Amino acid sequence: MADRSNISSDLIWEIARNQNAYLVKRRNGSHAYYFSRDPLNLVNQHSRTHAGFVNEKAVGVHAGPNGEGVTLMTKKAKKNGNGPASSMNTVSWGKGTPGRKIYKGIANYTAKNGYRSDLRGPAVSRASAIRGSQKAKKETPEKKLRGSKAKKAVKT
């Protein structure tokens, strides 16, 4: 197999853009929508810019183990395709970690390690959405009676 560094990312995208394991096609009337299930795609859009399997440096944010906390996955640029497990870095924050610490950690990790700056915002917003989904739902408060007729109807 050829070394990954010898193959252009643009060539990989041109070959795999219409047929890959992450591609999801949806039809709405006469228009077709394309989405991506790529774990290194922060916005789930099927495009060259956001495709994690194509880019040499990619970022993914997921829920932590057992659905608690947040995990940041980054792709190592220098690794070839022969060792998929060793080509990823993971950083995890537990469920007790404050949100601001997680967001700052994601922004700093991506900035200091030379990842694309346009991925920082979507990575932080995805982490925020994951944290919001992990919060316990509040019970709906009991409805208050409004108006004198409603209060009289309850008393009788």
C-alpha cells in the first residue's frame, strides 16, 4: 500500500466523495441533501472542508464513555493508514468538569497543536450541545390558576 503522505487529500476526496461509508443521502421532493456520519466531522455536512477522513488534521467531539462527559478526538497528521488506532489522540473530561474549562481546553488544544482555526468554533459549540444534552431535565411546574372564575371552579 502506498504511503498516505504521497497521496493528495484532494485526490482522496474526488475518489471517495460520492461513495464512502459516512455518506448519508436524504431526498425531499426533487432536492437531495447530503450529510456525513464521519466521527471527525464537527458539523455533519458532506463537504471537502469538513470531511475528517480526507483532511490530514481533523477534530471530533463526542460524548464520553457511558454518555457522561466530553471526549475530544484529533487526528495525527504524520501517521499513515496502516495504524488507525495509533493515528488518533483522545482527551476526555468527566461529567463534573465545569463547562468553561472544557471549552477552553478544546480551544487551546486545537490552537496549540496547529489544527485549523475554523474548526475551533464548531468544536466548542458541539461540546456545549453535548453538555446540554447530559443535564437532567427539570420537572414542569404545576400550572397556576389565573382569574377569579378558575379559582372559584377549583374550590367547588
